[in-house]
Amino acid sequence: MFENLSERLERSFKLLKGQGKITEINVAETLKDVRRALLDADVNYKVAKQFTDTVKAKALGQNVINAIKPSELMVKIVHDELTSLMGGETAQINLSSSPSIILMSGLQGSGKTTFSAKLAKKFKSEKAKRPLLVACDVYRPAAIEQLRVLGEQIEVPVYTEEGNNDPVKIAQNAIRHAKDNHLDLVIVDTAGRLAVDEQMMNEIENIKNAIHPDETLFVVDSMTGQDAVNTAKEFNDRLDFDGVVLTKLDGDTRGGAALSIRTVVTKPIKFVGTGEKMDALDLFHPSRMADRILGMGDIVSLVEKAQNAYDEKEARELQRKIAKNQFNFDDFLNQIQQIKKMGNIKDLASMIPGVGKAIKDIDIDDNAFKSVEAIIHSMTKKERANPEIINGSRRQRIARGSGTSIQEVNRLIKQFDETRKMMKMATSMKNPMKMMRGMRRR
């Protein structure tokens, strides 16, 4: 995400490199390039102009000490202004009622149904909520079935009323059903609609007035750029929603919607969808997103993803096994599964400062672990538990069984041995879960 904008901003800051101090001339030249970069990223023109004017005023008002290079100071000012542009603080979602009710709105194809399921899964696993998904899209033939399939996938009940074509009644009945069955979160998925469709806009207003949701969210495809911003404004004028959800942010190399929508609509971005998997959903953190745009990575989010993927009890057991040199291929396979739970491999790597730019043109396949998993699955239970017994003939059998070569098997076993040695050395360090918690608090 934001690849094009990150590259352009980096080029802009190079104009200040080698300069002894910030002057009106070199600031104007740099910010002219920054404004072009923002416009190329499909940022609203007024937003881009206001942004660069603010940065210029702050840059020229700084007393630059000798220890700070002008380019570094400019990066700091731009970072702070990007954070402010996207809302400043992380916006929380209101779940104070029981049941809490969240109403979805947006255009057709924006990803409302998938997002509804992702949100249900997130609150079920992270907040111990008991969610109910409600199918109120009575117009799209496959909508109800899609929600039902997703509900089964994440083990969340789905409320439907076959033959009832009144979304208002369905939503009201679903809330009664939730109360009767002690479900404490109701997520209402509605039909996609255009802001100019008066009948459909009246319908969603009627749903909102009937169920009084704690949160009304506007779901929008971030890849539509300025169209997303304009549509959000039109919907907000009618619905007065509480927050925005940007889907498909992982495919948006420009970033115009994320940078413009808060200023134009004056409503916060609350969540971002970063992939197709059910756990590819994050809270929107303006400061962390500014870090990523400026190529600084996002190590805090990476640590949080690791914490969500790893069970602390399992981590302690793993540490015990490593200390006793009992780490085996079953453990190795389990670690691969945990990494895969964290999300897209390339996206995870780009969260490490400096890595995003280095891997920009490298194709990292999410199926990169497939051959490794095939090799381990071709081992017997005894071989996985006792890697040292895997001799030449066993390696040949494993290669045949996994559809790989003897060289690939040898390479994996060598990597495994090196990993085990490194882990053994690392046991003298602090508890890794304590380290993660410490990093999260910073």
C-alpha cells in the first residue's frame, strides 16, 4: 500500500539533502514536489494545498539547530501533518450497549458483507463478544448465502428471514432474537446503494431510525480514490455515520482516499481491510500509517499481530523445549502456521523499518511455505520428533513423498538445525512475550 506515494515523497525530501539550512526557496521547491506527489496519489486538491501550506508555515517557523539536518526536520513535520490529516488519534468503536448494534452502509461491491464477517470474527476472538450477523440485503440474490457461508466459516450465527423483503423488520426481529439468545453484538449487513437513489437512501435511514445503532459505518473501496471520498460525503450528508471503513487498502498503491477522507467528511477512519482472509482487518492508526507512508515501517502493529497469533501458554512451552534442546519439526511446523495466521508475508515484512523499499519489486508468494510443509508432512511421526535420525535413505523417501528434490530436503534440514542453534542461544534473553508487551507499551 502507498508504494507510489512513498517513493515520490522520498524523492521530494532529497531536494533538501545537502542543504545547510531551511530557506523559503528550498522549502518551496520541496513542497511543490510534495504537492505533486499528493495529487498523483489522488488526494483532494484542496486537502493537498492546505497540507503543504501548513507544512511550509511550520518549516519556516522552526529554529533549526545544527544537529538536525533540514531533510530530517522536513520528514518530521510532514509525518506529524500526515498523522493530523488522517485524524491524529486512533478512533475507537462504541460497544457500550448490550446488545451493541453496528449498521453497515456503502455502495455495491464495496465489501460490506465480507467486512461484517471480519468484524464479527475480530470482536469474537479479541473482545470475547457473542456476535450475530444479520442479512438485510434482500436485493442481491447471493448476498444472504454469502453471509451464511462466511458465518459458518468463522462460527458466528447468521439471522435470515426467507420470504421477508422488509429490511427494517428483519433488523428489528434480529435484535429481539439476539436479546432472547444472550448475544451481545449485532452486525447488520445492508444492501449496496447509490447516494442518488432516493428510495434506497430512505430505506437505510429507516433502518437506522428503527434500530438506533451504536455505530453506523460507511464501507468504501479505497482503490476508487477521490470517488470514494465524494461518495462518503454524500452518504454522510444523509446518514451522519460514525466512521469510515477502507477496504482493499492492500491493493491501493496511491492512498488518496485514506489521506483525503477525514478532512472532507470530518469523520474518522475506524478500520482498514488489508487482504482477503478473515483476519485481514486492522484498527486504523493515523500515526502508524504515516510511518508506513514515509518508509519507516510499523513495528508496533507487527508486534500486535504476533501477540494475537501466539498463545502465551504455547510460547512458554516452546521456550521450555528450546532450553532443553527438544525443539523438533512438529514445533517448526507449528511456528509456520502461526506466521501464516498473521497475514500476507510481504505486508508483514514491509512493517519492518527499511525492508518495505528493499522488497518492493520482489514477488513474495504466500505459498512460499508449501514445499516446506510438504516435506515435514512426509516425515514419520518419529522423524519429526527426532530429526537426528533422518539419514540418507530417509531423506530420499521424504523427497519422493513430498514431490521435492533431495537437495530441498537437505536444505530444509540444514536450515532447521541452524534455527534450533539460534533459538538455543536466544534462551538467555528475556522472556519474548514480556519483550513484546514492553514494545507495545512504547
